[in-house]
Amino acid sequence: MVHTKIAAGLLAGVALALSSSAVLAQTEVTWWHAMGAELGERLEAIAADFNASQTEFKVTPVFKGSYPETLTAAIAAFRAGEQPAIVQVFEVGTGTMMAAKGAVYPVHQLMADNNEPFDPSSFLAPVVGYYTDTAGNILSMPFNSSTPIMYYNKTAFEKAGLDPNVAPKTWAEVEAFSKKIKDSGAAACGFTSGWITWVQTENLSALHDVPYGTLENGFGGLATEFQFNGPVQVKHWENLKRWADEGIFQYGGPVGGNDAPTKFYAQECAIYMNSSASRAGVIGNAKDFEVGFAPLPFYDDVIAEPKNSIIGGATLWVLNGQSPEVYKGVAKFFTYLSTSEVQAAWHQATGYLPITNATYELGKEQGYYAANPGSDIAINQITRGTPSVNSKGVRFGNLSQVRDAIDSEFEAMLAGQKSAQQALDAAVAAGNQILRDFEAANQ
Amino acid sequence: MVENKPFLTFLTHLVLIVGVVVVVFPVYLAFIASTREASDFLSGLTPLLPGPHLLENYGRMLNTGLCSGGAPPVWMMLANSLLMSVIIADGKTVI
Amino acid sequence: MQSKRTVFPHKGLPYLLLAPQLAITIVFFLWPAGQALKSSFEREDPFGFRTTFIWFDNYTRLFGQPDYLLALGRSAVFAVSVTLLAMSVSLLLAVAVNRLLRAGKVYTTLLVWPYAVAPVVAGILWWFMFNSTIGILPYLLGQAGIAWNHRINGDQAMLLVVLAATWKQISYCFLFFVAGLQSVPRSLLEAAAIDGSGPWKRFWTITFPLISPTTFFLLIVNVNYAMFDTFGLIDATTSGGPAGATNILVYKVYADGVLGLNIGSSSAQSVMLMLIVIVLTVIQFRWIERRVEY
């Protein structure tokens, strides 16, 4: 009696609430990303601005942890039918995403299906080339691409008697400068580096125009094999080991090398090589010294004019299984993302590369690069010269697992268990096994 | 304890004090860390004395958290944990 | 020996009472274990589009990898070190606390609350203390002339994770040992003292055998903890490095499954891990329980 009345009342209330909320409902577009700390705040600002600029769609960014965690979460969600609309996947996950044809909604198709303007040529060639299939179609939306550069401690350079405005250009100069810094006591070590795999092996190969793998570094197909145990890479790893023993180089840890930034901020190491996107962190945490920016060093006895560096970072992939309304929202959001104003703000605040040519022009017009020395080092480095087949980038399945094997061999070499040649040979063997597994699983 | 040897008592206290220091030191460090800002830990040696940011840090984590850093407000997480542990404890006892 | 048996009036009642527990065991333990078993016989791409049944390929591959055999050895070293260290230190502390009457309560409180710290947090705290740039311990060790760099030296990395894992367990073992020690009848100890045995002899001939149920229980719990619950700790401190020196079985399962997206191999490894712990537990019950005096 009373129960039924209450139940009826509740039901009516719920129905009313539901119907009214349906009228006011915005289509929600979930966006899973891996940007934490300052970068995450910037990303949320972009989403908030988009939401404020229109009322039909609402982009909801969700921080899922590191890049591997975000990718795994997205895959698990997809298998459970709970996948987000957009997921930010790092460049080493490209192979995995491209092979998952049933899960991925290619961006060029999404934009075409939703009648949104999308001109592939407006994007920066080195950025977009990484994410295009063999037919020239862009599969994912570039968002935060970076390339490694060199940061150095100008104050320490001065203390060591070096010109603070002259950065080392070649590895010979890095060795000489580091020795001087260490001998003069300006810092305990010369240089450190994040991402031994990406910066000191993959980019090394690109800069010196030597192959990383067969079939055009993997772009040509799944039957590719690794070739990074060549003379240039072996020589560089031997040098790293020698410099580590001499105390000039300090290892920052596996994967991203999380100890390396600390060494630079604590002024333990005077030179630091890492992603251009570390810029925000460097400026924020380098408290007692002045920071200089420079392109990566190279071996001038191997190549006279180094090639362009290759990209890192991530792009936005769209997953299947959402309603057409949601995809309309995704397309509109992507158009918003590629406007020069949004891109310029993101690029200038974070150190990630400008994705479109128009963004770069806008920055020049605004006088941003003139006012902020070193802010255009990354883009100049990635667009210099003509890319060769070895500097277009790399595309291998399960590349993050391969990188783990490379890190492991590097550590074994540093511990004196193997020579550089043995370490690289073992890494190539392990990597090839991983590639064959990927090929077999994705036939 | 049957005999009353003062040396043994002294030894006992010594062992326990060393034990407490070893066991408590990391948590003490965590407390120190919570009273300082992030940059204090990125340069030089880990500080051993509390800093001035106690209220500020705790207030921020409890209220708004570092949403973009993957840390939702702590009061929400505390409430969730409390709810979960009560339900699980009751469930286990009943079942 | 008298055994009490409860007699139920209704034949089906015991089954009904057991049903909820059985349901939970089936849903949360048997079903996932079954899934892992099934996955371990397959090779599939991460998104689950292509699944091929490959019999025991994953398993034979595992044993062919030197990596896996090394991980087995490392897990054994890790488990033994953590168990021995945690149990001896906590026993020492428990015996010490047992000697004191009033001060003992204060010490007990101080020694017990680190148990509330989650393994990942413990890992991060130890990461801070041992960090070669900003950590306090490498600084002190450097003063003593020992160069500490667990990023390069595999033995130091293993030492770091053993210490961190032991630290976490000390409080738990300590609690149990204190309770166990208090159940030792004082009359026995006094009688022995009257007969002329000193504290050291009394401990080993009377106290230690009488706390053997507690010791046995803690042995199993600690081995389980070292094999399964230390994943968060390794992830936060060494990520299995350097060069795989701390890549214990449970971490390898994560690394291959989540990071490497190789679900088949990861499932095979977790099945192996489960079998290892089952065998260890059976061995412990068969051989060691005989020597436990209840």
C-alpha cells in the first residue's frame, strides 16, 4: 500500500529525471591518455576549452597511467566491450594498433565519413609519415610528437672554463667537454641520457643514416629483421661503456631513464639528452642554473651532415564500437585540435613539436621562437635535410618488448658481462624472436 | 624473563631501539616528503627535517588531489577504501 | 583423540551453508585460473581477433629460454632470503619485547604500524632512500667507501628488493611471534631455570619448539608473499632490472603479459607459478608439519 505508492513515486521521479537529462544530454567522448603532471593539466585545459566552445559534445579525458598502462587498459577494455572513443598510444604501439584492423577506426576515414576537412599535406611530413599506411592514408591523429634534443648546464660550462653559449656538436666534443667539466670539478659527470633505446640507438641510427631493420626499418612488412648491431651502433655503445667506466657518462635507468632528469636538476651531470617534451620539466626544475638547448651530437667521422632525428611521443587512435554520434564528436574535436591556435599553445607550453606547418608559421609570426631561445631546436632537427629510408622512423610490432631486451643487454654490457658487439647481437636475436612471434600472431 | 640481569635488559632495549629505527625510518621519510614541495627532492640530498608545506600539501591532496597526475582527491579514495574494507570484512565473517 | 562432529538435522543444510563460499571460490579463483590455463595453450594477438591453439608450445618455449630458468633461480633466492631474514629479525624483536613488561607495549605499537603501508608505497620509500643521486643511504655508503648503484649492479638491486620486501613483512611476523611467545607457559621456563639452564638454552629447547605452529604458519605465509605479493614492490623500485637481475617470476608474468602483450606466454608463466607454489605448500605440509608440535 504505502510501499507501492512510494515505489510508484520513485519510478515517476526517475523517469522524469531520465527524460529531462536525455534532452540536455551531451554526447560524451571518452579520451584515455597517459599525460600526467604539468602535461596532463595542459591536456585537460584543451578538453575543457573544446567543451566550452560548443554544447553538443563533451570530451572527457581520463588519465590511465603510463603509455604501456594506457595501451593495456584500452586493449582490455576493448575485449570487454568497454573501450573509450579515443586512446593515446605511444609510437612503439603503432605496430600493434595497425595490426588490429578490427579495433581501429582509421582517422582519414573518420574525417571523411563525418565531412570534416582533413588535408594530410598540412601536417609536418616527418610526423605524419610515421602513422601512414603503405597506401598513404593517415591512421591516427598526431597530437604530441617529440624528438630528442640536448639540454646543458650553462652555469657548469662557465665554471669549467667552457663558453656557455657553445654546445658540443660532435661526440668527440661531448667527450672533451665532459672531461673538462669533470676535471675542473664543475660537475661530477659529463652527461646522462634518458631512453637509451630511443635516443642512443634508434635516433643514432637515423642521424647517421644506417638501417635499424630490414624492409625499410619495418615499414615494408611484418617479415622484417633487426640490423642495429652494425658498426656505428657498436662503436657508440663501446664508447658509452668506456665513458661510464671513466665517470663521464652516468646511466639513467632503463626505459625512459627516470634517474637521468634528477641527475641534471641536481647538477650532478652537466649535459642531458632527452625528449624535447622534457622542456617544461627542465625549465620548472632547473632552479639554480641556466639551461642551454642544442641538437643531438653526432660522429663527424661517420657522416658529415647528420640526417633528421625521428619522432617519439604519441598519437590519438580512434576505436571501433561507438555510436555514430560519438564519432561525429570525435571528428569535430580532431578538427579543433588541429587548429593553429590550439596546436601553438600546446606546442609552446610543452616542448612537443608543432604538428602542422601552419602552427609553425604562427609561432614564427608571434615571435615565440625569437623570444624563447632553444624552442625551435627540435623542429629544426627533425626537418633538416632530406629524410632517407633510414631516417623515416621505425615500425616494428611489440617494439616496447624489444626495447626492454635492448635495455637489458645494455645493462649487462655496463656491468661488464658482455662486450658491446655481444650485447647488440644478443639484443638483435631477442628482438627478432619477438618480431617472429608478432608476425605469427598477426598473420 | 626469569632472571634479572641488567645487562640483558640493556641489550634488549638496544635491540628494540635499533629495530624501531629501522622499521620506522622509511615512514618518517614519507612524512618529511609530505611536508615539502616536489623540487626539494630533485636536487641534492633528501632532506631529513620537516619543511613548511604541511598544511598546504595535505589540504591539496585531501580536497582536489592531482587529477592530471592520476591522483583523485584523497578523501574520496579514503571513503572508497573504508566502504570496501567494511563490506569485505563483513562479507568474509558472514560467509 | 576425541573429534567433535556436528550433526545436521537437514541433509541439504551443510551444502546450502557452503554454497556462498563455494560460489566465491569458483567465480574469483577457479574461473580466472581456468582462463589462464586456457590462454596458456593458445597464441593470440592482443585484441583477441586471432586465436590459435598451439598445444604446449608456450610451455616448451618457456623452458627453452635461459631467461625463464634464471628467473626461477632468482625467485628462489629472493623467496628464501626474504623469508629467512623477515622471520629471524621479527623473532628477535618479539623475544626482546617479550622480556619487557610495560615498555614492551610501547615497542609493540611502534613496530606494528608499518604493516599498514602498501607494498608499492614501501617500494617507493625504499627507492627514495637508495636513489643514487638523492638517496641518503648511498650517501652514507659512499662515505664508508662503498659505491652504490643498483641500476648497474645486479646484486645490489637484489639486496635492495630483499630489504624492502623484508621490511614490509617484519611487522606482520612480529605480531604473530609475540602472540605465539605469550602462549608459552612460564612455569616451564621457570622450571628449566631452576634446573640451571641459561636463557639461550631455554629458548632453543623450550620456547622455539613450542612456537613451532606459529613458525610453520609464518613460513608458508612468507613464501607465498615473496612469490606473489612482491610485484608492486619490484615495479616501483627496479622494474626487474638491471639486466633482469630482479626479474622474479611474478614480475615476469606482468612484463610479458602487460608490457609485451604476449598473453599466451604470460598465462603459461602464471600457471607454472601456481604449480610451483602448490608443490611448495604440499612439501611444507608433508615434511615440516610432522615436526610441528601442537
